[in-house]
Amino acid sequence: MVCALLVENNEQLPAGWRKALTTEGIALKVVPSLPIGIKSLQSANADLIFINGLQSASDTTQFCQQLRQSEPGLKARNDLPIVLITAPGDYDPAIALLDSGADEVWLQSMPVTEFVTRLRAVVRRLRTLQSDQFRRGNFILQPRSRQASFDGINLNLRPEEYDLLELLLSSPDRVFSESILLRMIWPQSVAPNPLQLSEIVTELNYKLAVAGSPESLELLYGLGWHWRSQPKTLDNHAAQSIDDAPQIPNRQAIWQRYRHEYWQRLDAIAITLSGWEQIPAIERTEAYRHAQTLAGALGSFGFEKESQNARILAAGLHSLELETEANPTTLESLLAQVQQLRVLLGASDALPPVRSLTPLAPASAINGRRLRNQIEVWSRDRQWAEEVATKANLRGLGATIRLDLDSAADSLDSQAIDLLILEVAPEQLEDPLLVDLVQSQPHLPILLVSDSSLPSGIQAARLGSQRFFHKFVSAEVILDQAFTFLEPQVTPDTVLIADDDPALLTYLQQLLQPWGWQLTVCKRGEQFWEILESSQPDLIILDADLPGYNGFELCRALRSDRYWINQPILILAERYDSELVQQALRYGADDVITKPIASSELVARIYNRLEKYRQLQRLAAADNLTGLVNQRRAREVLSLLLGLAQRYRQPLTLAVIQLSPPPEGEAIAPGVHRQQLIQLAARLQRSCRREDVVARWTDEQFVLGFYGVGWSIAIQRIEQVKLLLQQSREASAELVGQAPIRISAGIAEFPIHGTDLSSLTTAAIDVLSRALEKGGDRIVVAEGRSFSTVNEDLLS
């Protein structure tokens, strides 16, 4: 039902209009003045406001401004329609009030039929706004009006509090670092510092608690903020699967498959307790380890009560082992606990037959990889799609255009492409088919492009897209962002899990595989090194109590090997223990995961460690002095561009640049030479296109790669660099009096001077050497063309 607030002082609303409001199903609340109307809005919501009769212009202006801006105790409502109803003589002054925030002016003299028509038009707009709601549990969020409520109670959030709540509610299984939150919530304004962010979260959690919400925002140390949901109540005999999160595996099915394994662990504990005095110490320790495994694994399958009982059992076994002589009463009590656990877990009184478990096969390895990343551009705008695809091809990507979005969605092969650029109309952003398409591809990066004015970061997070762009953004910016997703995805990251619990391994496999990681498993420490060498993982998860060699020993051995010294290592422990954490970190582990496993936290920690590992790899591909890519990385990119040039019959020009030696009789100090190298690198990078290759080849040489550009244009660009260097030197007081930067360049073009990278670089370096022999400060093209300055005839 639409609720309207009517402010009327001396003039009454026409009776026919009041009857029409009732007929149209609009609840009306009447207040005698504008100040009372403000107080009424502080305690109750309204969907529409009528101001009958032109009251004081200043009071009406103040009322509208209070409503449109954030005032103490009043939520800003920019979408709330304000209709002024006035006599014909006051029409012009009422029109002037539209600048203050009013929306429409209606005349008191208009007939009832016109009033009803206008009223229905306003209600239609209201319902369109109200239909744009986001619901999760008892929360209702309205992005347009930026209002949030819990169980019908308005939360009265400030703008930044609303944005924070909407973002985290939209992605309840994701952990956002502080830097990401600051960038997404405050993209175009001065963002608060982390301490202020913590205060905003504290205030938001307080408002949630006052409204009765059992859920809140929680900080995971070392990772960031996430939405802490109320734990689900699970049946004691079967853990329920979480249907609304596709990345969560079916825990009930896994439990049914492997429950005999856990029953057997309980039977082993019972046998050990029955013959405690005659059992060797090593078998007593094994019983304690079985109890610890049960405590951690049962919690992961949703058996919270049983997990707690297993922890009590493990503590009792540990105390019993420390006693010099076993107390019969203690033994009977522990045996009773074992029997109770067996009953709670659905085991029969008789010992179950030993079951041969099917080994978990490691994930298949990739036999080969594509030389180029493949992307698809989906859009009904052919011109825009062709522009993006053309520039993608120029930057070494294989791009395909799909103009029929319906057929494209039906035939999408997420394994054949590495990234999807999807352009949709604003009205399609809430389309359930679009949401299903985006969220059903958790491992496929999707960049969403639209003319929508909704907040980009929040809309992208709600849909599940990695980034959101307005359509007016250039194709270069979109492709720059695409490369940040494609670069680490040339091959999927491989995760090696070493654990002896087959049910937990299956659980982890089903949990992690939808995220695009290749999984390999190891069940015993003796097999670890062989599996490690064959799988070459990017991240390793080690069970602290792995049979053969425990996780701590393996971690210390890995850290002593130069090849594995930087590899991310997570230790999987049965319980949280400060001494255990300290031991893991002392032996070189990056993080400790405790059971029961929180799925969202585990995924976030893996992402966090892999991202830091990729950053180290990227740093290894960069030159320390200039920040440009080094020769190894440049060779990879140039090889890709060369293959593209061969396929599309385009030129590829390679220029090798070096500082020329000073004139005879002059010398350059080592510090000045180093500064000149840095200045030259910075100028080269700023003067080249994004798709050009700019690299430091050797200590003294730089390489430029120009795709689609002939040698004559390359000369022009290098001469422009020389000119800009000279101009910057003349404009800088710090550089006046220093020796000028003199550069020489050797140029070779594909396919004129070479058909592969080796022949092109050899040709360019050879002619560069000739230029330096002649005193330098000149540009030389293969086949002996020499230019000390720009050749106007050649470049015209």
C-alpha cells in the first residue's frame, strides 16, 4: 500500500480528491503544518507528500531542503515525490519553489479525472522504484532511495553505512580488504582512513543490533571485512547442503559416502580404551589423533554438538595418557562418550564392516595452453563491439563478437574463453537471466558495461561481475582492466592438499574446484615429494598431523629448498592453539586454518596468498631501477605480437635504444648516468602507447616494440622522445648545467629485416653498434639508413 503525507493548514483538500485517494488504495496521514510533517517523517515512512495550499515560501523551501539533505534524525530522500497543490493565483510562486526540491505543482481547480490521472502516473513511478529492491533474509534494501530495513524496522543509515551494508550483503561469502572497501565505497571522494572505517562499521553494527539482527560485519584478522551470517541449525544426523551458494559442496552427500570412515575411527578409539594397559604408547597417541580428527571434521560437516563431544573425548584421552595408572572409572566414562558419539552419528551397535574407500583422483593436468588469451565481447551495439575487439586484437588477445545475446548465453563455453566483456542496457541490470548467467560462472572473469547510473562497485558485486564500467569509458581502459584478470590466468593456479582424511579431501575438492583452481591431493607424507614434483603447485595446504611426516616437518623442509622458498603454505590444524600457530609460523607457514573449516574464510585466505604470490612473480618480471619490464617478460610479449603480426600481415618494428657516450673530453659521473637512465625510461614509457612494449633489455639498452607501425613512424616517435627530453631539461632548474642526454637507436622491422625475434633484435643491435661507433646521437635503420635528425622527406 502507498502511504501519503498530506500537509494542510487552512485549506482542505477537495472531497472528490480525498475519495479518489481512498479508491486508488492510498493511505493518507494528515498533519497541520510543515514542521509537524518533518517530525512525522522522522518516526514513520511516507511514499508521497502533498502540500495543500501555498504556505510560507521560506517554510516550504526549508521543508524541501531538510528532506533532500541529511539532517539529524531524518534520512535524505531524493526520490520522494513532493507535490504542491495551489490556487491558480499562486501558481507562479509555486513554480519558483520547484528549484527548492519540489517535484510538481497541481492546481486546486483541476477536475477529479485529471487528478486521478496524475495520481496514477505518480504511483506508477513509485512502484517502479519500490520494485527495485534487494532482499536477503529479513533485510530489504532499496538502492534508489538508499534505505535499508530489518524485519520491517528502518535502520536509518547514513550514506556510507548503507553502501557498506549493501556491498557486504550482496557478497556474503566474500572477504573485502580495507583497501578494496575504501576504493569501492568512496571511489570519487576523500576516503576515510582504516581507523575511521572501523568506527563506521562499529556504528553500523550497533544499528543492526538495535534492530534485532543476529548478523553483523566482522573483521577477519589479516584479510578484511566480511558478512558474518547467523549459523544455520543443522540436523544432528545429517548436515544440510547450502543451496543458495553454488560454491558450497553437498555436505550431506559427502557425509553419507564417508561416514563409515568416522565410525571406524570411533571403533579404533574404543578398542584402544578397552585394552589401555596393554596398548603400546604409539597406539594410544593414534587414538588421541583420531579424536582430534573427528573434532575438526565433524564441525566441517555441520555436526557442532558432536564436534564438541569429540574435543572433550580428545582432552580426556590426553589426560589419561599423562596418568601413570589408568583409572577404571575414567576409562568407562570415555568408553561411554565413544558410544554416545556413535549413536549421535547414526552408527549401529555392531562394528561396521571395513570399507574399501575409493581413492580421490588428483585433478587432471592441462596438456597444453593457448598461445593467446581468448575473450568474447557481447553487445547489441555492433560499432562499439567491433572497436573493443579490434583494439583487443592489437594488444595480442583473440577476440570474438556476439551480437545475439540470447543465443550467446545458450551456447556459452566458459572453458573456451578466458574473459567475457558484456554490454547490457540499464533495464537489463536486474534481469534474472542476466544475474543467473553472471553468477553461474564463478571462475570466468566478467566485465560488465552499461549506461546505468547505479554505483559501479556495488552493482558489480551484486551481480557477481568482477568490474563495472560505464559505456563512455574508452576501450583502452576496459582492456587495461581485462589484462589484470588475464595475466594470472594463463594457466589455472594449482593447489596441493596433503591430508589423510578422504571425506575432508572430497569436501575441499568440491568446495574449491568451482573457483577454477586445479586440485591435487596427497594422503601420506611419504608420497608428498613425488606428488609435489609432478604437480608443481602454486599453493600448498598441509595437515598438521599428516601420517609419515607431519605438516610442520614438511613445511620446514620446503622452506629450506630454494625452489619452494616463496611458495604459499597453509597449515590445516584440528583446533586453534596459540602455541601451534607460533610453531607453524616459526617453521615457515604463511597461515593456519583450523577446523571446522569456514568455507568463505578458506577461499578468501587462498585468494589472499595467491595474489601476494602473483605480485612477487610480477616483481620478478620488472626491472628494479626503472620499473619497466625486463628482458624475459619483454621476449614473451614480443613473441605474442610477432605471431599476431604474422597472422594479420601487420608490421612490427623493434627499436633498441642506448645512451650515447659523451663527446670527447667530457665524462659523466656514475650517479648522473644512473639518473639519465631513469629519466630516459620514464620518458619512453610516457611517450608510447599502452599496447607498445617498453622494456629494459640490458643494463645499458632499452627495447621498444611497435605493433602495426613501420620503421619511418618509429623514427618519428624516437625523435619526439629526444625533443621532449631536451625540453624537460631546459624547463627544470635542477638539470641546468648537467650534461645533455644523447641517445642512439637501432631499428629493424618485421618482415623486412627479420622474420623472428632473434633476427630482428640482432639486426637492430648491429646497426645500433654502428651508430655508437660514429659518435652516437643518431638513429640507424637496418640496411644502413642513418638519421641524426628527423628526415622530413621520409616522414612526410
